[in-house]
Amino acid sequence: QNQSNFRAETASCIMDVRHNGNISGVFSSPLSGSNWMGRLLGNWQIAPMIRANSGMPFNILSGRDNSLTAVANDRPNLVQPGAVYKPLDASLQWLNPAAFAQNAAGTFGNLGRNAVTCCSSFRFDMALNRTIAISEQVRLDVRAGAFNAINHTSFTQPSGVLTSSVFGKIQGALDPRILQFALKLQF
């Protein structure tokens, strides 16, 4: 915003995820043998993967060149520090517009770069796999995968331009549940 004040530009980078957790594993079916139960339920593998992370920082812009620098990178003033975020309801309004105000003409806003964070996300992916031996040299791999298996909604970043009619409102979400099936013949 102000090329003469580098100290005001010190902030977290936009990829700064403070909390990130991943859990994964592979579990194999303990059954085997030549009876019908071993043939049906043996050689299966299930691989769950859970990922949870906090939101990433993003920049709020005033949407006007109030600083009169012709750069159009102005940030607004933060007028209600304790009321930046709104409780998420059906309107999907993440940021409180009343917490911000346009910077006065000829001045720079007091809000820091990347001063607010976006929504956290949670994913539960799962894969189910089985290798079927058809002969000594021919095998068939059967695979099913579910990305976002529980269909948990993780929102995208809201609009960060104060003059926008949808400022602070979440406009989208990450991918819903996606199912994938595959067969692979090895010979």
C-alpha cells in the first residue's frame, strides 16, 4: 500500500497455515484362505486419510484510491477490532463490514496486510483396494476412492474488497464428494 513504509507491509504470507494436521493409514483384511469367506473378504485394503487445517490469511482492500497514489492498493481502517468476524449463518457473511471504514483521502488505512484469516477446512478421503490373482502372472486391481467422503463443506475465501456488494461474504466452496472407480489388469 505504501512503498515508503516497509514496516507496515510486514505480515504473514498468504500461504501461512498455522495449524495443519494429517492422519493416514492402510488397513489390510486379516482374512485369507481357500474357503469362500477368505476368497470373498481376503486381500482387501482400506486407506483413510484425514486432513484438517486452519484458514489462510488474506488481504482486505478498500477498493478505492483514497491515498491518491494511483496504485489502487489501499487498505481500509479497522474501526472495530473485536468485531471483524461474524458468526456464520445462512447468509454466509464471514466478515463484518461495520468493522472496516474507508481510509480518509490522502491517507493510508491502518489495517495491516493479510490481517484477516479465511475459513478452516476438513477433509476425509478414503480408498478401498483389492488385488485379485487370476493366474500366476495375471492380476486384477480393483479400486474405489472417495474424496471428501463425508461431503463436509469447506468454504473458499470471501470477497476482500470493501466496496464490493459481496464484501466478506463467502461465494463458494471446495469440491463436494467425488467418487472414483478403477480397474487395472497386470500381465
